[in-house]
Amino acid sequence: MDQFALIVKNYHRHLEKYAPTVKVAIIDDGIDPLQRNLQENIDGGTSFHHRPGRPDRPIDYWSAPGGHGTEMAKLICRICPKARLYIIRLGEGHGEKGVRQIKPETAVKAIKWATNAGVHIISMSWSINQSKMSGDLYNDFQSCIRAAYDKGITMFCAASDYGNTSVSLDNNDLPAAFSDPLRIGAATIDGAKWSRTGAQKLDYYLPGENLPLRDQMQSPQFPLQSLSGSSLATAVAAGLAALLQYCMGTAARQPENKPVFRTDDMRHAFTGLSKKDPEIPEVHKYFGDTQSLDTLKKVEDRYAWIAADLRRSHRQ
């Protein structure tokens, strides 16, 4: 898909007046401001991470992040280079043995903020165990997820990479335990389900094993870094969703014809790309054969074909 993303980027200036604004919220640990290739994608953000003992002093979403959110943003923009990013930094503390933990109440605030910002997609490459929150906070968490779903926002959340198969009500990973987000696990390089996701009930599996990543500040001669995990697969899913929405919106031409993508629409789109396994989308159908897309007319025709095929599969 890297080659198709390059085509999107190169031809965008010719189609900018038709292209939709696809807003993607990344709820994570912030973003590295030195990633110059990402700066043009960022439309805004906020932070719910505060200085110790100073709840009135938030630490900016672009200030000294842990790096995870930056990698997720790079993956999303690598797939859909025209995604507009909204960066939301979660609050963190330290749990047992000094391990960094997300403060659950900030996850609720982050989802509410993204919903009010009018984003189209929310990417959540993390999980919180239900046992870490009170009953009231759990209900608030569920309510804000439902409100985002009802507003038409497509949410992607990561599976646990510890193979959690528990059905105990006090031992579930959130937000994946809720039914509204699309739950994403990692797929291996040969298109199988990554063993570390175990027997969890998930919606889709996207590439997430040994993904080659390079710091955007580095020269191509630097070695690639390979990472694995369902968090990466979640960002890939969000990037794919943004790209599909971009293609359909650009093909629609007139603003009044721009498609409204809701969760069920995205589910139909992903399922329509699944051939051998209904849970593993295969993107070559839409985004392969890039060498033939050497004129603006051919690029426009590809967008139109993708849009028509998605509408046809949705009707079926």
C-alpha cells in the first residue's frame, strides 16, 4: 500500500477541491514534534496528562511523549497521507512494580473530546483492564463509547497481546470488551492470525507482526526497525479506513454527495475485502497494480471504481 499512498499524495493537489477532510483522532501518549512529515497532518489535539500533583498543569500532547503515539500516527499517515490528525494524550500513572498505566478517567475524557471535535475515526491502540475501574467509571466509559458510535464515528481498538480469553466480568480489557468499536488483532506476514492474540473475539486482523518502520527523520540508508503487536494493527486499520473514506469522498465530487461512513459501513467495506478469511481484509484488490496508475485520469478512475465497488458490496 505504500506505493498507492504515494500516488494519493502526488495527485492530491489536482483533486484537492474534491477531496474530503478525513479526521482521525489518535488517543495515545502524544506525538513527537520533531517528526516533520507529520506536522502538516496535525489539525489539533489536547492532553489529559498532568504534572505530578498539579492537575491544573497539563503536559502538552507534543511534549516529551513516550513514542507509541508517534508510531501509530506514522502508520496511519503512511497508509492515508492526507488524513487529518487530532492527537489526544492520555493521562498516565504508575501501577504495580512501577509499570506505566493509563488513568481510566482520562480515556473517558479523551473519547468525549474526540466526539465533540467531530472526528470520523478514533484509533485506540491500548487497553485498560476493567478491574482497574469503579462501576461508575465503567458505566461512563461505556456511555461515551456509545455516544461516539451514535454520532457515526468509527472506532478501532486493540486486542490484548496476552491472549486474554477470560469471560469473567471483572477481567475484561476495555474498550475491546464493548461491542461498538471494531476490535483489531495482529495478522502475521503470511496472512494468519498472530498467535499472541489467543482466542479473543475480534472483528478483524490487520498486519501487525514485524512491521518495518523507519524514523521519518532518518535517511533511507538507516536500518529498518521491526515492531509487532495488535496496537500497530489497530493503526493500520484506522489508516485503511481513512484511505477508503478518502477515495470514496474524492470520487463523489460534489459535497452533497459525500458518503457518510458509519461503523456498519466500514464493517461492510472491510468484510468486502476479506477473501480467504472473513476476518482478514486483503487490500490488493483496490490498492495493487499501482504501476498502471500513471495519469490523473487513471487515478480518478481507480477512486471511482473503489467507490462503486464498495457501494455495490454494501447493497449486497
